[in-house]
Amino acid sequence: MKKVCLFNYPPLADFHGYLIETFDPLAYFPRGSQWTLSDLVHWGHVGFDHRRAITAGAAGVDRLYRERNRNYMRMVGDFVDRFRDFDLIIMSTYNFMHPEVLVHELKRPTKILGFIDDPYSTYLKGIPYLWAFDGAFYISPSYNERSLFPEALEKWGCANHTWWPLVPYAFDRQDMSESFFSQRDLGMIYVGNPSGTKVDRLIRLKKHFGNRFHIHGRWPYKGYFGFVRGLLGKPIYPHRVTSLAPTERTQLYWRTKIGFNMHVSDSPTETGNVRMYEVPAHGAMQLCDKAARDAHEQIFAPGTEAVYYDSLEDAIEKAEYYLSHDNERLAIARAGCKRFWDDYEWETNMLNFLNWAGSIPRRNETNLQYAN
């Protein structure tokens, strides 16, 4: 059985011949320690569980390593002892191991670096580590208006790379009967956290659609973050936003006609967040923003498996159209749902990714001499 360290994923004793274990670096940085967690990490999108949202910055990791911080070095020692004989080490969110440790102390495992929050994290938490990894995966087929992500990785010197669709858990699959798609009583929903300028967009959508548009997510201040924005001089979202347990989210999606999706960037850039898969997986029609280089079309076909918008005004117009044209909306919802279960189901994609990671060639040690 091949042994895998897959950071930020639940352990699995036997996943198609893979033993998957995880690791928690935060456990080594107790409250009140001389070095705070922010020296190693800074928090991701507001509202995520902190143990799932850590983002290791290269400067902070390097400082901890160079100054031999006691907590950090204890964490490094335990990590090396535990995983030095593993087959794969996959940093599936952000890397927290100093690259010199990866190269010199963890020579046996094949090491894979994830690019998951790009382009915002690329130069802070991706490229500085890339030389110490044997390969990389990306979740967004597009990087920016100039490059698709494979093209960008090639420019950065990474020849071994793959796309791993961001489907982090198994969705409940229902009988795909006609009633599953047609018997829905909610107009449109958005499930997500208030990062970037998303709240400004949601304010405009809520003002237009009113009770036809439902918003849920893990918003700070017990869901009243929309009101607190006023203290920062920003427009107020005058409604409390409640979070959903996994079963509640599933039930809500099963009642929904249109799932609204948007990414962090204000202009077409990245694509492929979790919503892009969970909306069609639950039989709702997806209304999604476009990506740079039209990379969104690589995930779901426009007009047949999902509907894409150019602007918020365009999104409002298209939402109104499909809410009043049931047959067209249902056809797109059915096709998007079929595409998800045919191509993006979690277990198959995980297995394909692990098989790829275990097959790529290792970096030649001579290529790393410059880092010694």
C-alpha cells in the first residue's frame, strides 16, 4: 500500500491502495507562545474555520526556520520523522515546510505543491517553494488574462503539473428523475463567505431579487458582518447571514432553481471554486462569472451545462430570463448535473490525481545544487 501525506484532508485507511494521513501544524503553536501563528500563517477568507484556512507565507516560514523557532522546529522534526518514508507528500492547500527541509530531509517522497488561491497567493506562497517540489497541481485552469495555468507553471519551471478539480468531498447523489429537477420552490441562492468585494455584489443582487434570492455562509459577528461593514465606511448588507450544516446545505440546493456563483476577482481571472461543482451536483442551474482566456468553458460548456455572465447587470438579466423560462433552465441543470457526475465525482478525481502524482519523474538532484 502506498503511503500519502495529504495535508488538510481527512485520513483514509485504504483508499484504492493508498494509505492517506494528514498533519496539523497549528497544534505546535499554542496560545500565548512567543511566536504567534501569524509568523507562520495568516488567515484566509474571513469566516472559514481557522484550521482549514491557514495560508503559509514564504517569508514567515523562512523566518521561523532561520531563527530556529522552538515550536516550528519541533513541528519540522515530527513531520520529518513521520513522513520521511512515505511515497507522496501533497501540500493540498499551502506549504508550511521550509524548502530546504523538503529537499534535504525528505528525499524519498515525491512532493506535490498545490496552487489553490491564485493569482493572489502565487508570488507569496507558491513560486518561492516550487523548486523544492517534484510537481504541482492547480485548481483554476486560468491564471490571468495572459496565461492559462499550465502555461504559467511552464514559465515558472514546473514541467510536471495537472489540473485537480476542487471537489473536496463526496456529494449526495439522488435519483435523477424529472421531479428532482423540476420540483423546486426557491429562486436563487448563494452559499459563501464575504471575501473581497463579494458583499458589494451581493448587496446589488439582494436589492433586485429580494426574497427570491437567499444568501448563506459563515459570516463573522454571528452573521451580522454585513452591518459591521458600515463602521468601515462600506455599504451595509442589512440582513443576517446564517451558516448551514452540510445536510442543510444539501437540502437547500435540492430546492433551488439557480445557484449563483462568483469568484474573488472583480474581472475575469480565476475559475473553478467549490460552488462551481456543488451547484450542478445538486441539480440546480449554475449562473457563474467568466474566467480569463474563457477557461470556464473547460469545466462546463456555456449555454448547455452552465450559464455565464459578463457583468452583474448581465447576471441579473440572465437570472430573470431563466427563472421565467423553465424548460431552458431545466435542460441546462440536467446537462450540468450529468457532466458533474460523469467527469468530476470526488472519488474518481482523487484516485486519478494520486495515480498521476505517483507516476511523475522526480527532479534530478543535480538540478537543486544551486539551492545548497
